[in-house]
Amino acid sequence: MRKFRNWITGLAATVLLTACSARTAQVGDVWTKKRTETIETGDRDFFANDRASRLRVEPRPLPPADQRQEFLATWSGQSVETVKFEYRQANLPDKIQTQTIPAAAPQWHAFVIRGDDFQNSGPVTAWRISLWSGERLVAEKKSVLW
């Protein structure tokens, strides 16, 4: 009986923590990808080096206006009103750039640095994604170099 009571107590605590964490604002995963060619490096085996077909597709550089770096970010929390993406670029290490969006469903967004901003300022070297409720910071996630 005692083991059963401990198991029930543990289960109740887990359910309570899960319910509370669903309401707590947090930044989830952040994925990044640079797009500078028509075929990405990971896709070359499928498209450029396909041995089963006689068609050959050579990767070519994208036009400068289409070259970009993308950051896909997810977040959760009911109190989040604004999502802010701050970043530094290789050619402007002392300047912090910012992109801000209103938080809405679905709780993800692709932040994109493209064209002249990507070409002239270089790739992103450090970033931070923060969640705001009004003027109050409720959660953030940063790159190692931030």
C-alpha cells in the first residue's frame, strides 16, 4: 500500500509540474540554416549525385537578393505578447540588430536575414531570442557566443 501511495504522489507531482510548465513561458528549439546555393549541401546526394537517373543538377549560387540565413524558433507560454530576435553579424560585431514580432498562434516563427543585410553584414555570429509580456522579460535563449 505504501508503494502505491508513493507512486500516486509521484504521478500527481509529475502531472502538476507538467501543467505548470505548460503555462510557464519558455523558448523551445532554435534551428538555423544558411541558404546560398540552389541545392543545399545535405541534399546533394539526392539531387546532384543521383546514380539512378541520368539527369544531373549542378548546384549554383543563389542570386545575392535570395541568399539568406534563417532562424526557426519555437516558444510556449500563455503570457507571451512579443518575441524579439536580436543578433550580431560577422562584419558588424559591435552592432546589435533586432527583429520583433507579436506572439500569436502558431508559436513559431522564421526570422530571416537576407539580401543586402546578409551580403554586406555577413552571417550571424551570435543571437538571442527573448519572450516579453508587456515590458517584462519572461524567458530567453541565447547562442553560446552571445
